[in-house]
Amino acid sequence: MENVLIVGSGCAGLTAAIYTARANLNPLVLEGREPGGQLTTTTMVENFPGFPEGIDGPMLVMNMHKQAERFGARFEYGVVTGFEPGEKSHRVEIDGAWRETRTLIIASGASARWLGLPGERGKIGHGLTSCATCDGAFYRGVPVCVVGGGDSAAEEAIFLTRFASKVYLIHRRDELRASKIMADRVLAHEKIEPVWNSVPVEYLSDDKGEMRALRVRGVKSGAESEIGVKCVFVAIGHTPNTAPFVGHLDLDENGYIIQKSGTRTNLPGVFAAGDVADHVYRQAITAAGQGCAAALEAEHYLTDLEA
């Protein structure tokens, strides 16, 4: 029987681990398929308080990991494959084996949605990414493109104008789904060129395996053409990693966990922190803050349980 089981090892999960470990709750942290979360793909974090010169994303995660271990947190590699809620404890299936815990902190994050084009996974990191703030600075003075039409795509396109020589915004419709203020900013920017009624069909690489162009097809005409770019930024949303909890936890229409009060969920002893519940801010510092809150709430819950 675990006191605290933490699913996820990004900012939210590791902060929860630090706090629950310091409270002598001996937490167990599950590191999933992407240990460290999205920060591990970020070369430089410049907006996390306390680092005036910035800090390497993987280094920030590693420091949090060491800090949690110092206070007694335990780490295991594993993926949650099932969940059975109970009254005073919950059963969690980890790679086919069941574990029982009094409290559960879900900090499993959200995964970027991709286009599903041939060879896509192999292109990630070689001119294909889902994070402009992570990778935009690598593409100074060269053309890039953003795929999408919502607020996220608009924000990414505007951000990339700081670095790229030109930003193509590829959208399957003839107008953006983004809010009017964001759409107006995009359309007024001299560096951004919309490519309307078009869908990507193929990534094209150079001799070194790096991105050289994106082939697109006209939705109405069916005609195909190449757009020469050094990087494709996919901004079509994220999918929260909540599959094992469907049918047990209250989720919103997009699959994010609904927080009832603070980080509490509809089940007693189950808490949610970070991007698995937050689809608005999605920042390292807000995830860390929610991880702290979830840990404190779990500690209070356990105290009440023993009373």
C-alpha cells in the first residue's frame, strides 16, 4: 500500500514529489514513456523564477529529480494501463501489475498532436517540432511554417517572426479559427503569409535528413505544391494523457481532468496537476505550482483519513 502515487515526472509530478517526500510520505513516482515531460525537449528555459540567466530544460528537470530523491522520493519506470477507484484507497495498474495507493496525484501531462504523415516520428527534431518557444531560436533568418488555424497556431506564428525570415501559416480553411484579435495580428504582420485551403501531405528532406520543404495539397483544387521551409511547427492542439481514467474521473469535452476545488477531482484522494488538467496556461511554473498544491492537499487528505 502506497501513501502517495504520483503519475508523471514533469514539473508538476516532480514538485509534488518534493513536497510529499519532505512530509515523510515516501511517495512513488512513475516515470512514463517521456520521463521529465515536455521540458526535456526545451533547450533553454528563461522564464522559470530564480534563474536570471536561464537554465537548460533537461537540467531543470534533473535538478528537480535529484531534489525529490534527496528527500526520499522513489522512482520507477512504468505506464499506467488501468485504474480502479475505491473508498479509502485506489488500485492502479502499471504495465499489467496492480498497485494500491491511498492517494493518487495525476501529473501525466498532455501530448502534442501530430499530422500523421509518413515518416513523421523520425522527422521530430530534424526540422519538425510542436513547440515554437522551445525551438524557434534555432531557425534565425530562414523560412519556416506553422500548421494550424487556432489561437495556438496564431501565437506560434507571431512568436516565430522574431527569428524566421518568413512564416507561412498553413490552414485547411479560408479563415482562421483564432480569436479576432489574434487573427488580426497574424494577418497584419508583414512576415506572415497565410496559405489558405491547404493541407500538408509530405515532409521533404535534404541530403542530411533535415527539413527542406513541405508538400501541401489544395483542399478545393487538389493541386499540390512545395513550400520551401527549414522547419515545420505543428500547432493543432494537445491530447491529455488521461486514457486510463476515462469513465472514472470527470473530464471535459477535450479529455482534460476537471479540477473540482484546487487540484481535487471528483474522487476522494485523487488529485490532478499540470497540463493533464490545465489547457490554458501550460507553463512550467504553473505546473510546478499545481504540483505543490496537489501535494499539500494529498497530505491533508491523509491526515484526515487517519483521524
